[in-house]
Amino acid sequence: MPSVPRLVADLVLTGAAEVLTCVPAGGDPAGRRAGAVVAVSGERIAAVGARDTVEQQVDLSRARELDLSGKILAPGFVDPHTHLVFGGSRAREYAARLTHSLAEVQALGIPSGIQATVEVTQRSSQESLVESAALRLERMFRHGTTTVESKSGYGLSLESELAMLEVNRRLQGLQPVDLVSTFLGAHDFPRDMTRLAYLDLLTGEMIPRVAGEGLAEFCDVYCDVGYYTAAEARAVLEAAMFVGMRAKIHVDAYAGIGGSAVAAGLKVVSADHLNYTTRPEMRAYAAAGVTGVVMPGLDFAVRHPHPFDARAMLAEGMMVALATDLCPACWIESMQLVMQLACRLYALSPAEALFAATAAAARAVALDHDRGTLEPGKLADIQVWDIPSLDELIYRLGNNAVVAVVKRGQVYKF
């Protein structure tokens, strides 16, 4: 029989002290491989393992060799929940809230909350939104993030929401990070329309338009007290699913109002926040295959009165992912910092936190088939850490361990 031609590698990463594949093995979520090499062919990983084994599987004769002696390799971070595109800043509100209640801040006349950002974003040009979001993306990339979910939601009108999604589309062509676009027109209600009128606009015009123009893969809704009821959230998500969009939900952030039952019943791709989610609801999510996305940085930034319970979610069988929730209320660009907060404040192990920031996070945006782990066939999205161990990543608070990123087979050194 004719022999099957071997893949020809373009790049081989050698000398790493440890490769963290995030393919769980022997009870280790990080899937550690000591002394392994990674061969890359085109945009994808061709092989991972001992050098002699990889040489049997892949032709390395023409590959560029990158010596990473003493470094750690890990999958690029996937950030599955961000509000990347927005106008302005809410630094004044944030500083005031350190010492004042929300009511006191509002009495001082300081613009606050989602509506404050909506007003600025609606006045911002598309060029300025592209420029500011691109700078945030660059810093995220330098911290090891190679895929970012980016929501609209600060437009709350057809024109402004489409403009935000168009920013996502433009950003994809300007820099190496992959963007997953999510329509969040149901982030709040505009001040100049009734709830019913805006719901009709969302379901009857905005969602079909977004889907028809291919501007977003996902549709999200903020289901909580003062925002969308469980019934309204269901109507929004069912309208989106009817036109072929996939569903995500902000739920149980500040109260449990029935949104988790809706989300589990619809088998949304991810349910995010989950501060007030009950154990039975966690079990329902696990049974439905819904990934839970939790955001330690947001809880820290708002001094949340009821932190989420990640250990309970894991105990109930849920897949748990980490995200930054980068937004005007929680300006965090580093998934490394998110992991550090998750370990110290929510009792995740370093290996659990890494898995949640890579493999589980990829599942939260339905991309686990091609990224989030280091294994043959997956995208060559790899970060390089100049530290001796995964534990050091968690231990060195606020430090950026990344010295290089391989994105779709291309090497970027910092």
C-alpha cells in the first residue's frame, strides 16, 4: 500500500520546560507535558509530544525552529464575555463608587450605569470606536488572549447597534485576534421608547437585520431585575434562534428571576454571571450542556454583595469558563489577572483556572472544536510564558508572563 504523506511543518517550538495542553489527563485539567515539542503546519498544530515521536509523524526538515528553553507553553486565552466596543470611560463613576453609594453618586450628578455609556457611544464616530477598541485588543493580545467575544449593547437603536457590530467586523481585519461577534441589543431599554415598542423593534427588525447581514453569530440578553424579565428574555432569544443565531444570556447577576430556567430550557450556549443561580439550576445547566461563564473581575470591580459559587457549579457537573467582562464598569484586559482572582477568591486550582480560561472558554463561544487546547488539528494559538511553572502565573499578582504569542501559526514576540 502507498504510504500516507506526512504533514510538513513550518514551525516547531522546542525546548519548553512544560507544555500545558489543557487536554485533561490523569486528573490534571492542565494536561501537562514535560519536555514536549509542538509542530505547526500552516495555521494548525500538527503534533505535540516528544521530539522523536513528533519526527515520526511530521516532516520537520524545513521547519523554522523556535527555541523556548525554560519557557511554558499554553493555549491562547479565549475571552468569552466582553463589551469590547464602547465610547468614553466611567472612571469618574468608578472612583466615586469607592466611597459613595449609587444613590449618592447619582445625587452628585455623575453619569452612571449602562445608560451613561449608551449616551457617549451613540455620539462617538465609528472611527473612534474602532481606534479605542483596537488599543484594548492589542493589550489583551499581549496578555495572551487570542480569541475575544465582543458584544454590542451600548447603542440601543437600530443604527447604533449595527454600527457597533460593524466595528467588530472592521476590527477583525485590522489585527490578529479572532473576534466572535454578539448582538446585545437587549442590554437595556432606550429612554425614548416604551418597553413593548423596543421589544417589537428588537424581535421584528433588529434581530432579522443583524442575522441577514451576518453581523453576529450570537444573540444575548440581560435578564435581571430592572432589565429583561424571563418572559422577555425568552422572546428575544427565540426570535434570534428562529433566524439562525445562537443564544447566550446574562442571568442571575443581581437576582434570580427565572432566567436560568429559560436558559436551560433553550439550551443556550452559555449562561453568564450566575451569582444567584441555585444548585438545582446548576444541575439543569449541566444536563442541558450549557457552559457557565463567571467573571471574578466584575465581582471585584463592583464589590458584589453575592459572589458566584464556582465550586458548587463544578460539583454539580457544569462546565465553567472564565471571562474578563471587559466593559466600562470593569476595565480588565488580562485573563491572567482573572485567573489569579478566580484562584484566590473562588478556590479554583491553577490548573482548573487555566482550563476555564482556555478549553472551557472556547466551548462558551462554540469554538472548542478548533481552539482552546494544544492538540493536533487545533489552531496554532499558543502563548509563551517566561516563568518556571503554572503556579508562578497565579502567584505573581498583576504580572504579565507572556513574552510571545503564536496566532494561527504566526509568531509575535513582545
